[in-house]
Amino acid sequence: MTHVDQLAAAAQVFSVWTLYFFAYGFVGWVWESGYVSVRKHKLINSGFLNGPVIPVHGFSMTVVLAAVQPFAHNVFLLYIVSALVITVIEYVTSWGMEKLFHARWWDYSKVPLNLNGRVALPISAFWGLGVVLVVKFLHPFVAKIVTHLDFRFGIFASIVLIALIMFDFGFTLANALAFGAATKRIGDAIEVKKNELREAAIASGEKLEQELPWLSEYRDHKAAGEKLPRLSFVQRRLLRSFPNLQLRDTRTKARDISKLSDLLKRQR
């Protein structure tokens, strides 16, 4: 095999695995966004990126497909290896995103047999079963599409997709890095407003309500929120896309910050 042939073969391998990454990143996005959209009764992009792809799903399935090739016909080993690989990836991803963005994007603390709330045995068992079903039933179909795209467009398709996701990642990352500071300011303002309403209720002898009408204060007094930062579209989407998001720099729930940021957006 000549040097040119070796480069062509390497380019084809790279192209195929890259297309697998995007294919399963898209499948994961459809699954998660569809599930959340049904629960919320409206269309929700549940991915971290703006585009229809969830990289952690694409990466997980790509690693699993490479790891299980020697025993793809052994269902038991396929299940065990799939569950272990995805569990490790999920734990590392959760830890890395929390350190980088000062927020926990998912939390399994209430799920039995969890490890630091990042992974949990029932969730890992579910993912292991899901991967077995994907490998046995969905992958042959995905492989046909990937083979067709690789044959028709070659490495050009991979290069275009990589360029698009890198742009999306850079744009989202720029917004996410400022996400912590902005949500902290809004969250702290909400806590101050809640304390003011609580103290006023105690001073007047009124019965404290479980849900203080803090949002109405911002709705009725527009000046109260004028000095607060306005979250960008991406930042507001992240708050809506991750309903169990736990912000580390403020005690305020992400749901409350999302409500106020949407109100501030409408008041502009």
C-alpha cells in the first residue's frame, strides 16, 4: 500500500467515525429533547449546544462502538462494557462542567445507589440496556446512512460538520462562561427581594405565604430590575433546557432565575 493509499484509508476511517459521532449526537438530542418537550408540552432544546446534537451522547456511543467491536455478539459483555463506559464518561463530564461553569447540570442525588449525585446504578443500568438495543437494532440503519454519506461526500462532510459544531461550541461557551456571574447577580437580587417581603410580612403581622410574591414586585415596579443583567438567548435557553440545574454561586433555584430573566427580557 502506497503512502497515498494509507492517507486515503486513514481519511476514510476518520470520516466514518466522525459521522458516527454526529449521527448518535443527533439521535441523543432527538431522544432527550423529545422527552423533555413531551413533559413540558412545548418544544425544548435540551442540549448544551444550540444545534441539534448532544456531544456527550455522540462521544459515548462512538467510544462504546469502538470498545465493543470484539464481542458485539455477546449480549452480556456488550451490556456490561456499555454501562461501564457511559458511566465513566457521564461522571467525568458532570465533574468537568461543574468545575468550569460553577453549576451542576444534572443531579442523581435522589436516585438510589448514586455516586456523588453524578452517576447512579439504576441510570447506568438503563443506559447499558439502551446501548444494547441501539447496537442490535438501530446501528445497522445508522451504519447504512453513514456509509452512504461517506461514499458520496467523503471527508468533506466531516470537515463541514466539525466546523459547524466548533462554531456552535465557541458561541455557547462564550455565553456559558459569563453565565455564572450573571445568574449569581440575579439570584442574589431575588433572595434580597424575598427577605424584604418576609420581613415586611412579619412586621405587619401578616401570615407568611409559602410562595412569596417576589416576581410581582419586579412586574409591578420595573425600576427594581433595571440594574440587573439581561441574560442572552443562549443563557435563558440553558436555564430552560436543564430544569434540574443547580447553580453553585447562588442559593436561588434556576427556575426562579429563569422566570425573572424572561420578565426582564419582556420589559426591555
